[in-house]
Amino acid sequence: MTEYDEPHLIDFSTCLEKMKVDPDPKHEADVLLLTCMDFRFFLTIAEIMKGIKYDHVILAGAALGAVQKERKYWGKTFFDHLDLAVKLHKVRNVFVMEHRDCGAYGPKGFGLLPANPDRKKERKVHLKQVKKLAAEIPRDLNFASFLLEVPPSIQTVTFDQLIGDD
């Protein structure tokens, strides 16, 4: 374990404050970030990661997507990306951002949680998948995981919002 050894942190900003970001513009990344595909979190993630150089892998369920066996190529895809991120961008940190109310964990996804699960059980089930993934991450990389709350006001992003009214 490393300086990021607190399991399944919720306070991501504290972890980023501890991280020593290299301001050198060379083609290296600080983090390989694995997140869920849920659109509700993209603006939040982009804001949180502002100033951090990172490669981004997106799989439904984040850690769950990488360790489940039903979609047999998802895990291979994640680890192929991780391998390339290390080789190309010298990534040394792997961060996984899980989130509450994740459809991939629910009955319409992989069925690990019921609809509207108890918060304690929800956290426990997410942590179990994160631990499975952590066990497969090469030991020379720093690993940290986070469980995001659902933002109180969800903004959807449209193409028009991204380009403005020029």
C-alpha cells in the first residue's frame, strides 16, 4: 500500500491535495482514472480533475466493469489501457471513481444490488469489487478508490452547451 491506502475514500479532494503533480508539460500523466459511464458525473469529474494530467478509462460500474466475468473483454480492455498508459505516459497512480446509485450494480445491470439499496450495503458491495480490482493492479503502482455521492442537482450536458453561442 501507499500514501493512498485508505480504502474506498469518499473525500477525493484530500487525496488530490496529497498528490505531487508534475507541472512539466512533457507527455506524461499523473493518473489513470477509471470511472463509470454514468453521464451524471462527467461535469463533476472534469471539475475535480482540473489541473491533473490523467488518462481516462470508462466502463459501466468502474471497478465492477473491470472485474466482472459476464462481459469477458471489459477486464482485458481495462488492463490493456493500463499497460499502455504506463508505457506511453509513465502513469504511476490508478484511481477508481465509483458512485452511489450506479445502474451497473443494480437489477438492470449486473444485479449485485437491489434498486434503492441500503447505503451501508451499497458501500460494502462497491468496496468488494474495488478490492478485487486492487488485487490485480501491479504492486509498483499506487492505487486508490473513491465513492462519489450523486450530485444534488444533475445537469445534463448537450453539444450546444459545450460549444457555447458563438
